[in-house]
Amino acid sequence: MTDKKKRFPPARLVVIAALGGVIAGAAAVYVRESGSGNGAAVETAGAKACEAAKDKVAAITPFLKGQVAAMAPVSEPRPLSGLNFKGADGKALTLADFTGKTVLLNLWATWCVPCREEMPALNALQKAAGSDKFEVVAVNIDIGDDEKPKAFLTETGVHDLGYYRDASMGVFNALKKEGLAFGLPVTLLMDDKGCLISSMNGPAAWGSDDAKALVKAVVGGS
């Protein structure tokens, strides 16, 4: 049974998300860097491959408002397709495996209270907008085995998200080195070519109409 006393009511998530529009990332839980990382997979040298993504950044900027106002458009889109983590079967994946899909990449952990509150909203977005053109890729970074994250997802009825894990925290450390992550949750919006077009630290009401409109804007422009 879910311990409701440990979870914020939905209204509080909306408030946190709204405050994020004023102070981006202020609600994020600080994460201390570990020694693991996959920073070499971040392809900053390949920015030219993402020149065309500037048009997408311009197209989605008007939709970065309301409950997703804390999402910031990037000034220079760049490929992050080498970021790696594992799928439900334990096999290694990279963002390159999602080429052809717009991806909302989210890093979360069971010990991060804002993350736990945000997961049902991410699940709702995936249920409403998930398709062969869009996926919410929520990567759990708990250190240890799968017991805690799987139990949390079961208890909260999060069944529409794929199960992705990185127990080494390497994906977080790689994004931290890129200046994209300093705490949890952290969320990146990637276009169908694997180019970063928007990012934020802190939670958002991803099940909101604002979030759905943002997804529709970027997928519709693919």
C-alpha cells in the first residue's frame, strides 16, 4: 500500500512546477557527484549535426510556459545520443536507440521526494502522448538493485512508462559535466535526431495541458 503521508498532494506539485518557472531548478534535490560517469558519450563536438534543430527550438519556445515554464530552450542544440543506461532486460541502451522519436528524458530516484511526486505525471503524459514518435524515457538512478524502484512504480500505479535504469549514476554525472544537471529531477527534451532542444532541473506537472501542448509542438514539427 502506498504511504500517502510521504507524498505531496497533486496540488503541491503544480505549485512547485509554477515556482520553477520563476526560479528554474530551485525545487531540485541536490545530488553529490559519484566517481562513475559516461561523459565521453556526450557528443559536444558533433553540434553541427544539430544545426537544423534550431528551427525546432524556435518553434517550441512559445510553448515553454505555464506548468512547463521552467523548461529552458537551448541556445545551441547538440547531440547527446551516446548517453547510456539499461533497459528492463538489463541490456545496454543509448539515446541513439531512440532515433526517430522525440524523447523526454527524465532522471529520478526513489529517495528524491519531488521525483516521486512527478512520476505519476510523467506516466500520465506517456499514456496520453506516447507513440512511435514520442516517448517519456524515465531513467532511475538509485544505487543498488531493482527492488526499490520497481516497488515504487507498482505502488503508485506507474505502468505506462518503460523501465530504464543506471545504478552507476553515470548518466547523471555526464549531464552534470555538461552543465545540464545539478540535482534531481532533471529533464531533457530531445528531438527525433537525438539533439537537445530544451532542459530543466526540478519537477513539472507533466500531465498538464501545457506539457501535452509542448509535446504536440515538437512532434508536429518533426
